[in-house]
Amino acid sequence: MSGPRVTVIGAGAAGLATAAELAKRGAAVTIVEAGTIAAGSSGLSAGVFNRQTPHRIEQELRCHTVEVLTALERAGALPLERTGYVRVATSTGDLERLRDAAERGRELGVDDGRVVGPDELARLVPGMRVDDMVGGLYCPSDGHLDGPLLCTAYLQRAQAAGATLRTHARVDGLAITDSGATVAIGNERISCDVVVNAAGAWADRIAALAGAHVPLVNQRHEIAVVHLPRPMAPPIPMVNLYVPGSGRKALYFRPEGDQRLLAGSHAHEILPGYGVDDPDHYDRQVSFEFLEDIAEQLLDRLPTWDDLRLEPGWTGLYPTSPDALHQVGPHPGLERLVTVGGLDGTGLTVSAGVGRMAAEWILDGEVSTFTFGEALLPGRPSLTAGAAHA
């Protein structure tokens, strides 16, 4: 290896995508993980991948990632369930934002994304109440995947290019100097040129070992499993009623096989009451109150879908930045410490994009694949101002 020695902390999708990019370009990469791969948010996700968002930065990262996912699919390394995805608009203003996203998506290569009206929404999801919907942005080639399988696919790419993985290796010391870095795991020391902090909900803890700060709120999200009395015919796409910037969670549901749904409430913003102080110790039980709320929302949205049966799924964390944007790049004053975090529930669907950005910061000193590298840098003013997600 002729490139720099890089230690990547965290073996979730973002960390492993970063490792694969770095190793492919000649860096000597060591991945260290406190548990096993996909043990954090990447393995506790609803597993959605999509390009249906009005937020430009998010959309570009997602489009890049889906290109990588498609390449993995073609290589037989990752199955993708392309059941479709629709983001719903309930106001004309939101629908115009989705029209803009559809146009931008076409420029980014999403040739099957289109704006649809209430009648087509009703056709896509038979029995869904659409009287309050003005339309939606639908892409039939989006869908869902298995988070651990995605992490495995990224790991295989990284290892094929020479990266090594250390699991059950909890980092308890981190020293960054002008000339290099040292990662401590118990009595062991790993010397390297750059450290990537891709520790997800634990990112601020890792940063604190080096005297840095990654401002995050780890928000607890729950998932319900919905059993249907009969197979869906025809299959339905995922439906997401969340509007970025609304300041509230909203219902989503997606197919899981032909006789089950996964359902929950989604938001990219920091909302009161969902923060978790300690990512090692939080309530992992799905609450009765959550199941009751999701049941009411599903019955309201799907009034003819009778005999639905809900059971607890699981809980996970959304590591969310105060300004609801991701944090990717070197820390000010600690250029050898590069963060890939604050992915707020979209880590799988932006993983290859943020991994490419981090690798370019490390190897090139700038981001060339995207035009917004500076906007996601750690230490930006909006991280302390807490601006709302547009």
C-alpha cells in the first residue's frame, strides 16, 4: 500500500463504505469495531434506500449511493428489493418541492421518478385514504435492503482491496498530532496517519478522546411489524408521509414480504422527547403507546385494510446533528481526525456518498465528486446555531 495509513472506527454502513473507497485508492485501512459489523444503527434500520427527497444535498448523496448499490446488485453481492417508494405531499407547496426534486433527479440519472396525483396514489396503494393528499413523488426502482448484508458487501470490497477488520475492539484512547495519530484499544496501540470517526451514536464519545466534539442528539425510533390477513395483491411501494422541515414525525410503512409491513414514524429533525443520553443504555423495548399510535394512524390511512395485527419490532437510534445535516470531513484544528456522522436515519441510503466524500477529503484534501463538501464540514456555525432542515 502506497497511500496513508487510516484507522476507521465503526463498522456500520458509512464506516465500511469509507473504508472500501480508501482501500480501493491505495490507503492502508484498518477498521476497528467495538462489537460486530452492523451492530448499531445500520443493523437496526428499516433498510430503506431512495432518492425521493426535496433536499438537494441529500438527493445527490442518495443518487450516488444507489448507483453503488446497483453495481453491488449486478455483481451478485447485494440483493435489492425494488418495491418502489413514494413520498406524499399534502400541500401544493410541498408538491412543488417534489416536482423540483423529480426534475433534479432526472438530471442525476433517476429516469423513472415521477410526480403522481391522488388517483395514482390510490391505485399504487389500494384502499389508502388520499383525500388529504395533493400528490407524491414516486420511483418504482427504489425500495429496501438488508442493512447487515449491505455492510457485508462494503466489507468484502474493502477487504478485497487490502483492508483489515478488528471486531470486539473498543477504542478507549485517541491521540491526534500534527504528524500522525494513535488509537488505543486496551494495552494495544495502532499508529496511523488519519482516523475516521464513523462511530454513529458513539461519535461524540470517540471525538472527546481527542479533545474534539461532534454535536449530536441520538433520537430513539421504534418500528412495528404489521401482519396482514392475506397477501398483498398487487404489491405496494413504501409510503412516507414525512415532510422535511415540518417539525413533527409522520407515518411511514413499507412491505416486508407479501404479507407483512414495517411501520413507524419518521423525521430528520431534532424533536423533543426522543433523545437518548447513553447509546449503550436506552430502552430497547417497543412501547405499547407506540403500537397504539401506529395502529390508529394505519387504520386512519388504510381504513379498508381490516384485520391488521401489530407486534413489536425493534428500536434504533438516529444520530442527528443540530442543523439536521450530516457531518463529513476533517475537524478544524484536528485535520487528521475525519468525521462521517450525523446521518439521522438515512445512513444506509447515503452511505456510499458520504464514504466517497470522506475518502476525497483524506486523499485529495478536497471533495470533487460533489459541490457541497464545505457545507457538511464539522465545526460549521450551523451546528451550534441549530438551523432547521430545509
